[in-house]
Amino acid sequence: MPTHILGISAFYHDSAAALLRDGEIVAAAQEERFTRKKHDPDFPARAVEFALQTAGITAADIDFIAFYDKPVLKFHRLLETYLAFAPSGLPSFRKALPVWLGEKLHMRGMLTRKLGCMPKNRYVFPEHHESHAASAFFPSPFEDAAIVTMDGVGEWATTSIGVGEANKIRLLQEIRFPHSLGLLYSAFTYYCGFKVNSGEYKLMGLAPYGEPRFEKLIREHLIDLREDGSYRLDLKYFNYCQGLTMTSAKFHALFGSPARSPESQLEQRHMDLAASVQKVTEDVMLRTARQAHKLTGKKNLCLAGGVALNCVGNGVILREGPFDKIWIQPAAGDAGGALGAAQMVWHNLLNKKRVVMPADSQRGSLLGPRYESKEIKAFLDGQGVVYEEFSNEDGLADCVAELIEQENVIGWFQGPMEFGPRALGSRSIIGDARSPKMQSVMNLKIKFRESFRPFAPIVLREDASEYFEIKPQHDSPYMLIVAPVRAEKRKAVADGAVGLDKLKQLRSVVPAVTHVDYSARLQTVDSERNPRLARLMRRFKQRTGCPVLINTSFNVRGEPIVCTPQDALRCCLGTEMDVLVMENFVIRRAVQKNLPVIDREKYLASFSLD
């Protein structure tokens, strides 16, 4: 009989479920995609249901259930923190205590109630950073590797260095709470007016508009950074230990003002603050990677934890670090902990052999629900949608390539949904990267988000090194590495532009995906992981000579990435998207006569600003 292991992350941020059958990934998904609540932290009931249905089993067939951290150990950390800062932490303590005493300390019982039964064998609770490390190493294409995990905080660990060999991982060093690179970055996220635990990527995107003029202040007052990547924070400047905010009055005095109000005007100083903390973060990440190499002697590196979503820092490690190759878990945040916890059981606990795949064993991270053409056709007919149906792949690719060349914005809904925060060509919005207007069109008319936000390129893997400064042997299939646009693809710009005025300058032959510092967060596309998208891109290249397209997630601001055909059509109608392509069906907005009416303002208001 096969062994089924269910991994769960829940009750903090971005809950998820992942299911293994005899060590192979059957399914993995975040709960937010089903409930339509961004970063839904509740028990992932619908994600579990999806995983069980995909495997063709019920909850009673599960052999092991692995939860991604140790709740009792985390509660000890909370208690010690509250006592250390008493009485100033009393309001935060009063808010957290009932939740812990009511449910979180009784995790086995709560999981049993939620699932309706116990596992056939047992519950397993790896430590938080063990789950991250497992998710980083076990699916990777490496027989052995150094492992670095960085996030806000698990139980106590905030940064860990480990090693993976064959079917085992070991953690060797750690930095413990309250000293945390993730929380330092989140403090600046909060101070610059963005939402903690979801707005950090906005801060990263804002950084190139500024100058790191506050870097010295950060290094002198906030963080004591050592050569080996270890560090300590001066806690007088922060409020996350004892309060309900991230920064203290001393922090505000140091940088000259209170925290920016969300949605208020961005100033140059906010851009400079973002640039400054980004520079420090990259330095910490690089030093930690060098220490991991020194400790382990390995030639490859695996990364996970929320900080591993800082793709600018990942690019620095790849270019300047001591490793030959790096592999980053696509669901690097808490959601990926569900997968790592399950893999910890299979390899570390059950001592099962690990099979290393040449690319990786995560199947392009396309691990979510998929919808067959028959199901989509029935839905479209029921809605009265006018569509073109293509019976062959070449005809579909030719049609969509022509539409993109005509500067149409395309909703691209194909195959299994992505696991992790990035749209990787299954639930994407795509367009012509050569178009000077495409960035502003997508930001303001499709995504309804801040104009400064950059978009990512997808590029055919065989052409990546022609357009971007990435070595041919390196790959970026999960959009987790930033690389500069090659000098020969750049365009000269006039000096003197500052702040958001830099947006008006065309910086390369693919301006829609070139950030103001000539960088790009690229995803390499190949026929093995995403054959239909690769075929489309090759047809577009034949037509235009360009192997690059713009790619962004299929959603609007504050909305989770779409999951179902219903989600996709609703998003298309709620925006100014030109064309929707679902599997082999092409839906052009211009020819529709009886589409359902979507109240755009109501639709956008249904999602919290994020």
C-alpha cells in the first residue's frame, strides 16, 4: 500500500496543504486561491480537499500528518518575550493568549477535528526552519548542498544554515529571535506605509527609485553586522516584541518622521529608505551565503524562507557568491512549509531514498487544480461567451502571438495552478515587453496598483543570456532571481530624472520589463516545464525576433491569483483586459454581446488593498 503524507501550514500567514504519495508530490495549493482571501491564514480545508481529490483518497487514508512548526515551542517564545518586555507588552499579550489557550496549544486535537479523523500512523511536528530547509533541499536538483533559510521568525530561529546530503538535512547554525533580518525588512515595509507580510515586495520594487543615503544610519544604529553574516538588532528602535506595530518612537526620530500612512503620497525619502534597507539586506544575505559555503564546503546552495523571495538579493548571491548554482523553493514562505514538513517525514523520519531529478522534482511548481477543456467549454457556453476553439497547438500559438504583437493584454489560463506567490505561466497576464506603454497600461488599467511597480519578463531559456546578465548554465524557472539587462540591449537615458520620473524613460529594447536600475526579475521558460507557453513564445519570436514577453499574475491588486475559470472570467470582465485564453479557447472582449455584467468598483472593493 502507498504511504500518504499530508503537510499543513496554517494559523499564521498563507496557509497551505501539500500531499505526498510514496515521496512524490501529488498536489500542493494555498488556501487563499479557493477562499479568495489574500494570505488566508485559516485551516486549509479547501486545499486539503483538493489534494485528497487529486490523489483519489479520503482523510482516513492519510498515514502521516506533518504540521510545519512546533506550536508549544512557539508559545514558549511568546511567553518569554512578553515577560522580558513586561508590562509594555500587555495589550499584545492579552490579544494573543486566548487564541493560544483555546486552540493552538492543542494542535493535534484541532487538526483531528478539522480533518474528521486522525492519521493512520501519527502526527509529526518539525521545527519551522526544518520545514523550510526540507522544502529547499529535497525537491532541488542537487545530490548535496548548503542550505540557508531566512524569515521573520519561526519558533525561535530567524536565520539558519544547514546542509543536505542524500536523504538527510542537518541544521548547523542559527540566529534567534528577536534578531531577524526578515523583521528588519518588515519594519521598513511598515514604516514606508505598506502592509507587513505582503508588502515587502513593494519595498523591493521601490528601492531602485531611491539612493541608499540612510544605509549608514541603519548600520550604525539598527544592526550590528559581522563578517560571517551574524547580526544583532538594537531593539530600542523596534516595537514588534511588545507592541502591535513594527517601529518605535526612537525609530521615527532617527529617520525624521512617523510612519507613512497607507495610500498617502510616496516621497523621495521613502524611496531612499527602501534603497537603503535593500542594500543592507543584500549584504546580510551574501555574507550568510559565504558563511554557509565556509561551513559546508558545498558547491550548490538551496534557499527558503520569506527572505528568499527577495529576488534582488538572490541575484547578488548568484553573481557574487561562492556557489556554482543555487535553487530557491518557489513557495519559499510559510506555504512552502507544508511541503517541507511532509518531505521531512518521508526522508528524515522514514529514511526513504531520495531520487534527484535533473531539473528538480517540483514539476515547475504547477501543483494546483487544473480544468479540462470540456469543463471550460461547458462553463463558457453557460455564460453565453463568444469564443474561438482551436484544435491544434500551432493554431492557438499563432493566434495569440499575433494578438500580443498587436499590443493586446492577454489573460493566460492554462494547466495546473502554480504553488507559491508567483504566476509562472499558468495563471498569468501576458503582453508585449517591447511596448513602451505596456507597464503603465497593465498597472493602471488591469492590476489597478501603484504605477512604480515593475513587471517581470518571461524569456525562452535558450535566449536568456542574450538579453540578461545570466550565465547559460544558470536557470530561473520560478521568477526568483533578478539579473541586469545586458548592456547591448539597453538604451541611453538623459541624466537628471529622480524618483518616479524615471518611469518615463525607455531604458531597453524591452522597456515594459526593464526596471529603472536596468534590472529584471526574470523567469526562464522551456518546453519541459511549460510546453504551451514555450510554443507561444517561440511563435512570437518568429514573428518579431523577440523571445521576451511581459508576465504578471492573473489578478487585480489585493486579490489572490485566479484559480477557477469563473475567477478568470470575472477578473477579465472586472478589468480592461483585451483577450482571455483558457486552455484552447480564445475569448476576445471586442466581439462579446451578452457577457455577464461586472460592477468594476464593487469587484475591486471586494479585495483589501495590498
